[in-house]
Amino acid sequence: MVKIKITNPQEKIKIPVPVKFSAPDDITGNYWVVKNNSGKTCVAQRLHNDPDHNFVAIVNFSGSEEELSFDHEIEEDKVKGIKKIPTAKEKDAYVHLNTGKFDFELCRGTAQGEGSSKWGLRHFMAVDEKRDLLPSGNNAMGGFYGPFFTPDNGLINPAEHIIVDIEPVEDGPVMKEYRLSGRIPDGLKPELHGKRFALDWSFYYDVPFFSRVYHVDHFQTTVNQRSIVDKITVGDEFESGIGQLVFDRFATYDGVWYREGDPYSGQLANKVQELVHDGQKRSDRFEDFRKQLTSNMANAHWDLYWRLFSVWENALSQDEIESNLHDVRQKAFVLAELNDRPWLFSADPVNVSEVSDQTVFAGPATKSAEINTQTGQAMVWQTEHASNAFQIVQRPQSGWQNWGTNAENECPSLPVGSLIHTAYGPYENNWREIADSLEALADVRTEAE
């Protein structure tokens, strides 16, 4: 009988993980029951679109090595695995999944320019916790922003302005992979016109993390007066209602180097206030924004005042967008370089909500976490390549927060093509161990015997 030897690098992997491997051609059929060293069984699913492997199985390592033996074929309807839920909250949901660990909707978006129009993961929750981390439907996990979707380019949010195509790449009970793809709308910068993107999401049965990778056509532009080549801002949003937070701390693996506050967003908010109170008559669309933005800005949805500068909204002319944002940039660039916001270091997780603008800009890392100190829950990110910087927002005034791979003044910092693993669970005290497990996946080795 065919056996697959699998190594656990330095015994770092402490959680169930998907392992891909290649079995000989005489192993036919799509699903096989396989046994490990101690006789415990799991199911191996055939991969149909992976050029390097033809099977995947979920492995629980008990030491430095496991050996899987192919035992017998099994019919798909007998396999315990990821469930497709026939109902969904969002009308644009492509699929509603329960992976055993997570329950969420994968959405195509509606391109209506509203917060509720976003594609990506919505209504995400841990099955055991049963707490929706995105209850309103106005936010999502998985969007990407800079350098395309910024006020500087006259665009705001790809998840608000695009309906993505979604196709299943692998569609079995052990693993599901979906590719989201689309054309990025043209903004103000000609060098960013005509670009396309694709995002591959992978989900696994009863595994406490999911994976994704972003592909974007080659580009070169400038942001914050710096050259940017094939780097993007990835953003995961969370919400909990005014006065509450899903997460109240941010941490990176070796402690956090960070600066407090966000002069750029402050200058942008000031500019919005200046425009909506200047009494000048503009377009009907601008008047709609004026009505929504004359109350407490701190409680407004973050995207709302950004959208005032979107070419898609037609609230301001292109000349008005460019001239007003030129003013914002010039002031923000100076403020960002002043010495009144020194770099700080914390060996402990940072309480972001207590600092200016409820925002920190953190230094490079491949392993980071947002933590809820009341519940012990944590979201853990491990990236194949380091993001040069992070913007972390934890704002109780609106209940909105964000994990973003960008530096100040919307400068994107994560290399395109970086594989991202994201775990969620009761990991406040062992999130580094979880991050190490995710990192070690890249070093798993398999050998057919």
C-alpha cells in the first residue's frame, strides 16, 4: 500500500494543517481514507488544478513525522467536511460556508459604491464563539486598497466599486479554493489604468485558519513621494457597534515598534469639514454628502468621507478633487515627518484605542495579531513576505477597526504575491505558537514510499 511520509519542521506545527502531496498514478478516485502512524484516519481529497500535487489531507502532527497510508476509497457523500449553507444574509453571496471552524459568506460585491457593496468575506464568525465579527454587512475581510484605491487616485475601495468574478478552483469537502478576479477601475493616475487582479482564497475542513494570495498586473507609481512597485495595501475590517471593539490590542512577534496617530486622516477629515461647511453650492450628489457629514465625523463610516473624493461619486469635479487632495497631501507629508510623534517600542500588545486617532503605524513584521483581552480571542496573520509597515485602527467611537498593510499617507507595503495565512480562535496567550505553526507550513516535506 502507498505511504506518504510527512515531516513536521522542528516540530513547530501544533495545530491541524492541510498538507498537499503527490501519490502515484495507480491511486485513482477522488477521495481516500488514509491512516496515520497510530491508526487514526482522515480523508485525502484529490486536487484537480494543482500542478505540483494531486492530493490534500488534514494532518494532526504528534511529533516530528507522520506517515499516511492509503487504506480505501470513499464516496464524497460519506466524507465529513465543509458544508455549503443554502441560505445567506447578503444577496450577492456566492457561497455561504461552514468549515467546521468558521462560518462566513464569500461575496461578489454589487459595485454600488456603498459600504454594503463590498466583495470578500462577510459575516465572519468562529463556529464555537458564534459572534459575527461583521454584523452590519457594511464591512468585509480581504479587500485591497493602495495604490489603486486611495483619494490620491480618485478611487476609494475596490470592494465597493467592483463586481468580482468567482470560480471554484478546488471544490471538495476537505478543501475549497475560490479565485476572485476583476478589472480595477481607472482612476486619476494613468500609470494605474487597465490593471487586473485575482485573489485566491483557500479554506480547509476543521482547520483554524484560511489562506489567500493576491495577484495584480505589474505596476509602478508614486505614493507619498516614493516609488511604489508591485506593493499593495491589504485590509481586513471588523466591527462591533459604537462604544465597543472586536479587538483591543495589537501585537507583532518580537514586540511592536510604532508611531501614534494619523495626520493624513486628520487632514482629510479637516478638508471634508471645510468643504461641507463652506456654504458653496455644488452638485446634487455633493449635497447628499453634506447632509450625511455635518454631524459627528468620528461616528461616521470611515469610507463615507473618503468617498467625497471619489471620481465615481461625481460629488466634486476632477479639478476640485486634485486641488483639495494636493492641499491634504502637502500638509500631511510635513506632519508625518515632524519629531513630535517619536517611534515607540512595546514588548506588550499595544492598546490602540488609547492613542491619538485610535491609530498606530507599526514597523515591519511577518507575524502579527489583534487581541481581545476580555474574551481571549485573537486574529493572527502570518505573511510569506514581510509587510514594511502596518496601519492598525481600533476606534470605539464607531466600533470600526482595521488591519492594513500600509505605511503613513496610504503608502502600500505588502509585496504582491505574498501568501497570507489568517487564524482565529482563543489565542491571546499562545498566538506566537499559532503564528510559528503557520510559518512552518512552508517547510513541510512529503515523500511517497
